[in-house]
Amino acid sequence: MLQSNEKPRQDELVVAFQRLVGELFRLNGELLSASERLGKDVGISPARWQALATIRHEPRTVAEIARRLGLTRQSVQRTVNLLRREGLVKTAPNPGHRRSHLIALTREGQRTWAQLRDRQAPLTALFTDGLGLTAQDLDRLAGQLRTIRKAAEDIGP
């Protein structure tokens, strides 16, 4: 039997979740805007920055990049095509799948990534200075957001 206090609690949770989502959307917008400014002089848009970051340690397929970024394969393919024309990425054979090539950084892509990596400290400071957050606080928050994201992924199309 439903307790009389369960309905308001559920409504409260829905409203709190809506506030969280709204803040995440606004934070995403601020992050994109800041990364746009920080990458402008090297000609790197936020989308290109994200793609380069995703393959900085190891080559990945377009589908893998898309999954990691939560984007469509088609939009990532367009970004990869631009990066390839700019000489920042190259394709390599994929031993696990003949038709799905791996995307890897070129030497120029590695140099560009190093420039972007050096800009991450000021970006971090821009968003965290004066907040008193520790690395552990940010890791805990990231873990909570990952849990919510994974639950959303489990919902499916």
C-alpha cells in the first residue's frame, strides 16, 4: 500500500533531478564556450578537442569514439574527416574488424594535443578556483554522474 508521504517524496526527487539536469546543461555550455576560446588560436573546436582527447592514449574506431562521447557515429565521422584533412589524425587497419579502421593521432596531432593538454590547467582553475573542491570531491562527483549516466544508457532507445 502506498504511504501518503511517498508521492510528495517522489515529486521532490523529480524536481531535484530536473534541477541537476538543468545545471549539467548549463555547465556543458560553459565548458564548450571556454574550450572554444582556449582552442581558437590553434583552430580546434570543442568537438575536435573531444575527439583528440578520446584517442590521445590509444587509437579507437569512430564508433568507439562516438560511444565514449555520447554522440552519433555520423557526427564523429564528420569531425574525424576534418581532423584527417588537417593532418591531425590518420586511419590504421583494425585487426578486430576489417571495415572499421582505427583512428590515431599523427605527429602533428600529438603536438596539438600537447598544446591543448597544457591549457587544461587554466581551464580547471577557471571552473574550480575558490570553490574549495579537492580531487577526491571531484572524483566522487564524477562517480555519481557516471552512475546516473550508466543508468540512462541501460534504458536504451
